[in-house]
Amino acid sequence: MNSGFFDLACSDMNHHFPLVSIVIPCYNQATYLKETIQSAMDSDYPNIELIVVNDGSTDHSLQVALKAAESHPNIDVLDQENSGVSKARNNGIRIARGKYILPLDGDDLISSNYISEAVKVLENDEEVKVVYCQAKKFNEKGEKYWKLKPFSRYALARDNMIFVSSLFRKKDWEIVGGFSEDMHMGREDWEFWIKLLKDGGEVIQLPFVGFYYRLTPESKRKKTGSNQKKRERIDYLNRKHADFFNRELLGPLRFQRTWSRAYNQLMRFLGRI
């Protein structure tokens, strides 16, 4: 850790740097949590707080978090019964004091310059609601560039291209009611971005790799990739955001997502929607 930067965080100088709250939900990630916390603490941004939310872990995740908090006064630990990642994120963000929020799952990593570069963008343009970066996926075998599609509202209607570890304003989280805690079929970050961005707001992707998504046997993307989960997710999104999909796709999101607009156009032509 670069202690010089964190000395600044305790000085009168930090009024020049709005507080960023890094919220780390954790469920049975003790093996990786220390590295994730260190990655956040190595940030070159001088005014951060970390909130680790232990979501009822049955391993020693809580002990790892508490030990880190003993050494760093800007780390808080929240312990809750297992309630799911959306509630864990919301509970952490609810007590966060920062102007800006960065969710960071308990096994992922960020680069040292990610937060500082993202805050510059957010501070300079109120129209920007979300700032993220380029990313890599990694495991013990190595790392691979994560190719993300460019953002547009039309593209967002068909799939998500913004990983959850992106920066946004806490006030915007409050306006949309946070992450949906009744969404249990995965990709809750996609739904959050839809409700945050469907009525406007700019999105900026920083031109460097600043986020590292760890691939493990327990990775959530693997657990939520079944056809049944996909159907449940699409049904949920259509119920919650029919207005958005009608505008962008001329009708509901379909199981074959990339064909949604063309299929809806055909159904309209045939008078079936």
C-alpha cells in the first residue's frame, strides 16, 4: 500500500477529492478477499473508504475483513445473514458516505489509477452517470482481454456491456432504488444499469484496463448461464422495463436477444403485438 496517499486522506487536503466508497460484498471468498482489499487500498486516489459486507459467509471471510479493518481506519465491516449480493451491495451503499460508489466483488481486482481517472470524468461532466474501463478476465492459468461491446441504449436492451465494478453517484443509486433485491436469477447489474440509464445519462469507458474479473469454479456468470435462468431473467426484465424494451426493441426482449427487434417488427407487421 502507498501510505503517502492515505496520509493525505486524513489531512485537510481531501476536501479537494470527493470521497469514493468502495463496497465489497463477500460470500465465502476468504481465499481472495485479502487480495481484493489490498487492490482497493493500493489506489492512487487519496480519499476512499472501504465497506466490506460479509453476506453470511461460512468460511473465514469475516475474519479476513475484520483483520484488514484493524490495520486500516478507512475500512468498515458489515456482517449480515446470507441475503444475496443485491442486498449486500445495497446495505453497504446505504451506509456509505461517499459521493461516488464503486462496487467491487470479493474476488476481483482494480488498477491503482482506475478510481482517480474515473472521478475526473464524473467531476467534469454532470451528464455522465457511469464511468467504467477496459477489463481482463483472469485465473491461475493467466489472463485474457474482456472484449466488451460499445454502449448504447439499444445495445443495453439486448445485453449488458458494463460490469458492476463501475463508478456512479450515490444520489443516482438512491433515485432508482438501488439494486433490485427480488432479482435472484443473476445479471442484477444489467437490470441496475437499465433503470439507471434508460431515461438518459452518458456513459464513458476509460481507455485502459482497470478492472480484473477473476474466473473461479464459483463464478456467478457460470451459475446463471442456464436456459432456465435466462428465461426467468428475460421475463423479469420485461415485467420491470416494458417501456424501455418497447422503445428500443419495438416490443419485449426475446430469448434470442439479438433478434428481438427484428422479430418484434415482424410481429407488428402481422398485427400480433
